[in-house]
Amino acid sequence: MKGFRQTLTLLVLALMLVSLTGVQGCEDVLSEIEVIMTIAATVEPYPTTPGTPPPSPPADSSWYSVYFNTPRYPDKDEYHYGGIEDQLVAVIDKATKSIDLAAYEFDLENVAHALVRAKGRGVTVRMVTDTDNMDEIGIEILKKAKIKVVEDDRGGIMHNKFLVIDGEWVWTGSWNLTINGTYRNNNNALIIHSPELAHNYALVFNAMFEDKEFGPGRKLDIQHQVTVNGTRIDNYFSPEEDISARLVDLIKTSKKSIHFMAFSFTDQDIARAMSDRAKDGVEVRGVFETRGSDTSYSRYDYLRRAKLDVVRDGNPYVLHHKVIIIDGEIVVTGSYNFSASANESNDENVLVLYNPEIAALFEAEFLRVYDTAQNPPK
């Protein structure tokens, strides 16, 4: 095991150098409201001894950075430093014109104070969130500073976790802006420099913030495919778009492998597409969040009956990724759980990145999470 972890560590370091109403709706909401803890991107799975390892640098290039966290078990307040939120604070502190934040949950006080500082130096700061979480401390700090926060005020959930910064940068992923999301749950976040991608996210944000358009019915002129530094990126938003169908089509193109990490996976169409590809010789492996995987809605048993290599996660807290990796070259990530609620009701976003180097980073994270599922902390 030690050799395996060392191999993963070397892989990640080398790559660095190269460079989720109905029952299902309740399932999505309840699974989001968790206690959480994580330390920045290290490869060791769930340290159980006292002391916090120094955070590893994120994988980045001139136009993107990718972040993962590593939950520690059992958690302690003293481990709450050096996580993904520190990276976001650094980004916010560099903003010069505007910051638009769409966040399902928000209790990170240091991020809230960074947004207040940004307003103080003349940056326009705006936020949209889910009604159920309007009383969280991060939002209270913003409201006290006269930063406007718009709530969705509806049955479905505003489940996004993205920022648009200076009209040029997009921050997104599975990471909720919470202590739990930062220091207990397995999560990913990435920031991308692309005015075209930022324009897409700005259109969705403005529809929510200015026009109060949440949920089904929006009609926006989204540029679904952009190219950034030679990398194709597909960009989708639900519920106005049928993301499930897009993912099924993508899965059908797989030739070698499909690896996934899923907080909530109840979509039968996606599961069937994976099973069909396995019949044609494609390797299918996946890790499910344990909670909810034993319900009749989960596709865990379906894929197990198809004799696919799927396991329940080993994090005593929460596996919160919503990731699919195709052929080691394409990555699907964002706020979108693989569920009917995400596709038909919730406000969500997805990126599909056609970049082998980025995919390799997510593959290393998948292997670490899969290894922890096989060898959970005691």
C-alpha cells in the first residue's frame, strides 16, 4: 500500500510539473447537509495520526488550476487550515472589477470577509443562493456589508457552486463553500481563465440575480463548446438543458475506460449506458457515496448485478465528487449529481474537459478514493 501511495504521489507531482421535489430531490438535499473536513491536495488517504501534513500545491498551468481535498479522520478543528478556501481567498483578493457568486451553502467566514474586502476596494460583489441556506454565517456577513444576496425561493434547489471573476475567470466544481465541504467531504474545484466560459456563467448568474429566473424555463444563448489553449471544453446548465442525455452520448463514445465518483447516482439512463459499454469491453469502475447507495433509487445494485467494479466509498464522512473520466482523456465535473432532480429541477452546471493532463489528475484522485474504499480508516 505504501508503494501504491508513493506511486500516486509521484504521478501527481509529475503532472503538476508538466503542466447534486420528490424523494430523489430530498435525497440530494439531505446528502448535501453534512458535517465536513479536508486538507488541501495530498495523496495520502485519510491520515489517522495527530498532526496535519503540509498542503501540496495545486496542479495548475497558465490558464487553469485544479484542487482536491483530503478528509482526515477523525476530524479536529486544528486541521482546518490550508484548504481549498485559502486558494479561493487568494483569487478573490486579486479581483479588480467584479465577483459573482452562486453558492448552495456558504459558511466560510474567511471567504466572506475576502468578498467584503473586495467590495471595499470598489469591486462589484453579488451573490445568489438557495433559500434554505439564507441564514448561514457567510451570507450574514455579506448582508451586513450591504452586499446583495438573491435567494431562489422555490421548491427545487439552487445547487451551483461557481464564481465569475472579472468577467474572465470561472471557479466551479463539486466543492460547497463550507467548513464541511472543505475539511471532511471529498471534493474538487477548478478555476479556468476563459472570457467565453465566463460569459456563459455570467448569463446564467444574471438570469438568477437580475431576473429571478431559477429552475426550468430559462432560455439562454449558451456557447456550449469553447476552446481554451487548445483544450475543448463543453459547458451545460440544468434544468434548462438535458444534461443526462449529453452524458449518455458522451459515455457511448468511450473506447477504453469509464471511471466515476458519485455522491448521488440514481439516473438509470447513465447507468445503462455504462453497462452497455462494459458489454463491449470498456472497463467500468466507480465509487459511490455510501449513504443512499442501499436505496431502491441508487444505481449501485444495478451496476453490481451487471458485474461492474463499483464500490462504496471509505470516507467516514462524505464522498461528494460528481465526476466521470472517459478513456483517461475526458473529465466531467461540476455541481451536477447523476439524478433526475439535478437534471429536471435543480440549478446545476457541468464542464466536460477534453484534456489528458487534467484527466490524469482526476484519475489519480479516483485511484486514491478507490483505494480508500478498499482500505477505509479505522
